[in-house]
Amino acid sequence: MEATATIQDELDKYLKREGITINQFAGISGVNSGTLSSIINGNRPIAMKQLDRITAGMGLAEGDFYELYIDECVIHSTPDWRRLGPFLQRCAELDKLECIRRVVQNIMDNISYAQVLFDTAEEFFGQGKRQAAALLYEGVAESEKYQHSERLAVCQYRLFTIALGKDQDANLRTAMHFEYFVERLDEVDQLNALKDLANIYASLGRWNKVDAIAEELGRKAAIQYQNKYHKISRRAAHKEPARPLCFYILYSHLLRSAVCDERGDYKQALHYVSLYAEAGWVKEDTEEARQIKDQFKEWAEANTYLYRLMSGQTEVLADYVGFIASRENEIVPGLIKIMQAANRFHFSVDDIIERFQPFLGFKEQRTLMGKLNIQVSTDKYKTLLFELAVYYLDTQRYKDGIAYLFQSLECSVKINSDRSIIQCVGLFEQYRHLSSVEEQEQYKLLIGEVRTINEEKISAAAGSR
């Protein structure tokens, strides 16, 4: 197709080449003959449905004329949202992301398009068309980058959510970039944003960050709870948070107990457990609120066992095993803590590993309130594999230990977690002299993948300068 061609030219040439009249093509395409005549003569712009029907009538693939459509209706004429909106919808449906990118680049000099593009991005986001939505959010964010607007903050929140994946290095950059915008969000949206940020930093092992964010989450949620349920002068109806307010208060305590756990301060961890164990103060009386209270009560029971266990009270082990055995969603996090305690205090858990063998493979983790995000699930899995490796190596079962270590390293490479990769490499070097030739060759292959990733990082960093 010639670069200077127009859709009208292509249609006219097609009719002449095939020896088809306008009336005949109208029957084939379902587009009125008068409309076709006006389009060919350049007297009428092409609507989106007409473009798709003409394309199908010519026997071409869906979206074949979209690049030309952009030239004609966006670049070389004043864009009309009545045509542009449906066009973007079709591009999203067909995954024509480059077309969306071109449209956004060419219209965002006009700030008046910001609101309609934002509304369309929200539609795409709600429909699960996340990559298409991201292009629109990026366009709106770029046009408003010097504004202190809530819309800019929402765009950045959506882009943060869309960008999160298995690459932990990329997740860290994404979280650090988004953190700057949290305060610009509506006070209700801030609660979910802080929760999401804390979860990402937890999966990255940035516990000081988690602690600071959890404290802020609890403070903001408590203020909103006080305003809603305890002030004599009630505010007018306003936007509701994604979950009942009690959730965010309880979740902040849960996060802070996890921080204390990581710091080895089990006395303080148990203090925070007591704050989410009982929720008699909760005013909400919906089914969701009751489910939240039940979940936190269950977590409190589990964490009371494990913090006692981690502080050296090994007599609670049997009760803890019995507790997690009846709750599938608690098995993986429970096994991690059991393995950590066994490695710290050097007691045998062979029977427990054998009992829970079917749960040692990766699967996304769930709670009573839904599925955990993939970052948290993956982080838990590679941590469990590493603790199993430590356990078997420490008990001189080197073949099993190295096998689990390689699985943990492989998982760490896949999620690009530098911290975990270094941890695995350090452990292998301690036991390299006890590994077989085959295991050393396998290790070389895994380290080769690490080098490749690092080279790609360096190349990407150089290219961005």
C-alpha cells in the first residue's frame, strides 16, 4: 500500500480492479450506496462502523486501514471525538496498541481531550484492557505533569497497578515513582494505594518502608473511621472505600506485626496481633465486615502460634501444625515459618515436610478475602524453597538441599530479585565443594541467566540516558 494513499483511493481502486459497482459493494459491505459514493468523492468522513464494514467487504483483515484512518482523521484534520472514541475502542478490542499510541501522541497537545481520554482509560481498565488503558493514562499524565491534580494522581495509581509484574527490580522502581503521588489522591483512594504500596515493599523486603506506610495507613483510616462513625455532625455522603474502613485499620496492625517479625521483635509482634485479634469496636455490620473480622481473627490465631514458635517456644509446634493443616490458605506461610524456626533452633521437621509435600509446588495464594497478588505469592514460594534448601543442607542431605536451592535461585531469576539471587549464590558457595559435577554445570547455566539479565539491565540503562 502506498504511503500517500487514502482509504477512499484504496476503495475506489478495489472497485475498479474487481469490476464491482458501488451498488454491488453496498450489498456486500452493508454500507449504503449513497454513503459509499460520498466517501469515495471525499464529501463525507468515514464512521468507525463503516470503516470496519468496508474493510471486511474488501476481504481485508480487521483494522487493516487503521493507520490510514489516523492519518486522515487525526493528523490531517481536526479530530472529532464522535469518531475518535469508537476508533480507540476498536483499537483496544483488536490490541492495536501502536494505533492508540499514535492517536494519543497527536491529540494531547490539546488539553481539552484530557477528560475524555481519562474516562475512556477508566473504561478500558474496568474491562481488563490494561495495556490499552496504560497508553491513555500515560498521555493524560504527560499533559498534566505540571498540575497538582487528583486526575494525574489517579493516572499514576492506575499505571502503578498495571506495571506490577514478576520483575522485582521493576516493581521497586514503579513503587518508588508512584509513592510521590499518593497524597494527591482522594483521601478514600489513599487507603487502597497505601495498602498496595505496603504489599509491594513487603515482597521486596523493604521493611522500614512497610512500617512507615503501615503507620500512615492506620492513622488515615482511623481519622476517616472517626469522622464516619463517631462525630456528632456527620459529613454528607461521599465516596466509599473499596473495603470497609475497619479493614484498613486492622490491616495496618497486621503489617506492623509482620515488620516486627522480620526484625525478630516477637514481643512487639504479639502486641500488634492483639490489636487485630478482637474487633468488637467495629461498627460495620455487613457480610463483608463480618468476613473481614473472621479473617483477621484467624490470622491472629495463626500468628500467635508462629511468633511464639519463632521466639523459641517449640512446644507450640504441634498445635500450629494442626491449625494450618485445616486451613489450606495458611499452609504455605505456615511452612515458611516452621522451616525458619527449624533452621534457627535446629529441630527436625521431616515428618511435617512429608505431611505437606503436596503443597510444596507453586500456586497462587488465597485468603478468605480473595487471591493474593502474584508478587506476594511468588515471594512466599521462593522463600519456602530457600528455607527448605537451608534445612536439608544443614542436615547434610546435600542432594535434596541443592535441588531446593536451585529451584529457589531459578524462581529468583524469573522475578529478577537481586536480593534473593545473592542469598542463593552465597549459600551455594558455602556448599560448592560438596556438590556434584552435574550440579555445578546446572549452577553455571543458572548464573548465565543472571548475567544475561544484568547485561540487559545495563543496556536498558544506557539506552535511557
